[in-house]
Amino acid sequence: MKTLVLASRNKDKIKELQHILIDLGIELKSALDFGDLEEVAEDAETLEGNALKKANYVHKMTGLPAVADDTGLEVDALDGAPGVYSARYAGEDVTYQDNLNKLLQEMKDVENGQRDARFRTVVAFVNDDTTSTFEGICPGNILKESKGNGGFGYDPVFQPEGYEKTFAELSPEEKNKISHRGKAIREFVEWLKDRKD
């Protein structure tokens, strides 16, 4: 495999994966390189379903091996919500802050010690004869107020297990070492390496 297409237009995700794949001699393209690719509706009931839906579509349209991911925040006190709806928790076309505000509102009566949560990412790879998924999980808890200006989404209220800081207070390097996305991507890359041997 010489070329891989990432089913994303997110420049941060593209840059992150490009950096990892360069050592494997794999050229990374993205949805930005194919003007006729449409946005795929993330309407599956699971993170796996959404990731596979996006990867299958991009593979079908480009004929190239494709990779896609989906991420959700799962909060125990909310029975696993927002989960697969994390990006649109407060509705369609909302901001990160709208989703964050809704989460804090829903959890306003939840005591410390009962605020366990985890970020979960599923990466899906699709090629002619292969379909595989890889999962990364980062456990932690939800703070009662935002801290830090880095990251995005729910990062200012998510404190990873074993840390005094939120994701939004960690450097990108620190976050990538422990993050759900970092773990899932590393699993995928290890799998790719094994297949190259």
C-alpha cells in the first residue's frame, strides 16, 4: 500500500496522521484532495458504524485504501451519553461551547466522585479485501467548570485519570500520548507495520 486516504477535512487530523505515516513510506491523501467527495452523515448508532460508513464511502469513491474515525465522550452518570451524539449533543449546527454548556447543565447535580467518563475513538480501515477497526479509550472524569484554553470540544472539562490537569491544559504532545485518538491511531499504525513485513 503506497497511498491511504483519510476520510476527513480536518487539517489537524491530517497533519497528525501524515506525521505518523511518513516513516512507513505511505503517502496520505484526504477528503480535501478529492473535490467530489460528499460529507458523510454520521447517523449510525455506534462509533464503529460511523467510522466504517465514512471509510467505506471514501474507498468506494476513490478506489484507494481509506481510513476514518469517530469519537465520543461517554459519561457514566448520563448512562453513556453523549456518546455517538457528542458532536451534536446540543443539536445540529452547534458550537463546541453549546455542547459543553449542555453537558455541564445535565451534570449540575452530580457529585464529585460520581463524574466518571471516558473518551472513546474508533478508527476504521477499509480496502478491497480488508475491513478492520481499532479502538482507543482514555478514562477520566468531568469537572464542574472549564479549565484551560487548549484542545477543543469537551477538553476543558475532561480530566484524564492520573492527571491534575484537563485535556485543555495539557500540551498537544502530552495529550497525544494518552488520548483515545492517539491510542487508536497507534494501534492502527502497528497493524499496518505488521502487514508491511
